[in-house]
Amino acid sequence: VIDQLNEWGIPFSFTSSESVFDGKQGNYSEDDTAAPIMLYGEQKLTIEDYLAKNGGTYTITRLGKVIGSDPHTDKLYSGWIKAMEQGDTIRCAIDQTFSPIHVSDVVDGLLRAADQKAYGLYHLCGEQGHSRLQLLQMTFNAFKNHKDVSSIIEECSIDGFDLLEPRPKDVSMSPAKLVLATGLQIKSMEDVTKAVVDSYFSGNPAAI
């Protein structure tokens, strides 16, 4: 399929992942060496390498953790919000860091890259790295604007969870190259978190 697109002169767009990195460094740029420790990251990197070796016109966009607007279904927030409502203890990893980004910014970034013919390799993620604990604390603060929170945070390592594979510890990335190429403005996680929690209490879609 890719060879045929190249023959027709149609640019190819592939969304890759922060998981191509081993998490030992953090704040990765496009020039840093990818060395995945997860099968998912290995699969993504295999396709990246194929595109790079076979030429043609393509855009590879490595996504940070994508955050949705629905507080009931977004995997990052829904469990935390439910636990806060019930006053449950929340077990949270303090040693995993990433650069989350709202889904609307992902869509905007991909469209801008296509419209402005931004070919090559780019990172599409938040402009700041955040640990899970930092994001949980943001959620606590936003929740307390509406209701008291009795939940207690139990800090732990990401290695303490029953996972099929080890997780890279710091896969934060820099989106500076894509921002410069497209003029994309990326929402802060403080604003995203507040909007998601506010929507939970209002019952209206998050104003993001």
C-alpha cells in the first residue's frame, strides 16, 4: 500500500507512540534514539523504520498519552473521580512520567501537519511532562472546587502493579518541532483537568 501511495505521490501519515522510548531519559526530542522495552513500542518502531528506509513522502507523529473529555470514560480520570466520590484510597505510581495531550489538540496537530505539509518525524504531546501523581493532585484540586475529598493517596511504583510488561518510567517528549512547524497551541493539563472535572459535576460536555 505504501509503495502504491508513493507511486501516486500521496503523502502517508502514521501515528506512532511515546512507547518507542525506554523511559530512561525523558524530555525526548525527535533526534533521540528510540529503544522500546514494550512489544507495542517495538511494533510502532518497526513501521517507523520501514517508512524511513523506503523513502517517499510521509509524516510520522509520535503521540503522547491522549486524554479525552468524558470524565466517565477517560481511562486516566474516570477511576480517580469515582474513587474520590466514594472516599476510596487511591493507589498511584509516583515514578511514571509522560506528556499527556487532549484529543482535540491531537486532531488539530494532525490536520495542521497535513495542511502545511510537515513531512518527517514529529512529536505531538503536551509541552510539559507530568507524573501520574502530579495529574492526580490536579484532579484532587479541581474536585475540591465542587466537593470535599476524603480519599487518601497511596504512593507506589509503577513496577508494583500487575502488568504483563514493564513500563518505561519517563516517556515525556518535546513537541517543539511540530509547534514551530505548524503554530499549534497546546492546552495545559491544568486547564484540561479542570474542564473534565467541571463537566463531571455539571453534566455538560467539557469546555475544552
